[in-house]
Amino acid sequence: MIVYVAPGETRSVVLPYSEVCMYLQVAGRRMRCEIQAPDGRSPAVQLLDDDGRPFSFPITLGEAGFHRDGQGRIYTES
């Protein structure tokens, strides 16, 4: 099922086996992710620990398993 996510929203997802997720040792793990959209820059994903605090540094949409559709909307599959 496709779930659309707007900047500022938080979603719980199973992280993919991307190079960054494997480096951070979170690949295959379910974590909360916040979509961040800094002014004038591409959106990023901030991984959150169980207490809601930032986990490491923001990563790209693709590294966290998020994508863009033909209209530029951000989505993930759950």
C-alpha cells in the first residue's frame, strides 16, 4: 500500500538495506522517520530513536525508502 507523506510528518517504516542504513546498522529495522524540508534544499529524512530524539544525521529520501511520484509527492510503501 502506498502512503503519501508531507514535509513535517512522521511515519514508522521498515528501513531498506541501503548503503547508509547498513552503515548505521538500522537496515531492516522499523523506525520512525520525519520528513524534513529545509528552505531551498531537497527534503531529507531524520531517523528518530524510540524516545523521539534524532538518530544520527538526516539521510536522503531514497536511502530511507521514500520515493517521489510523477507529481513530486513523497511516498513510501507500508
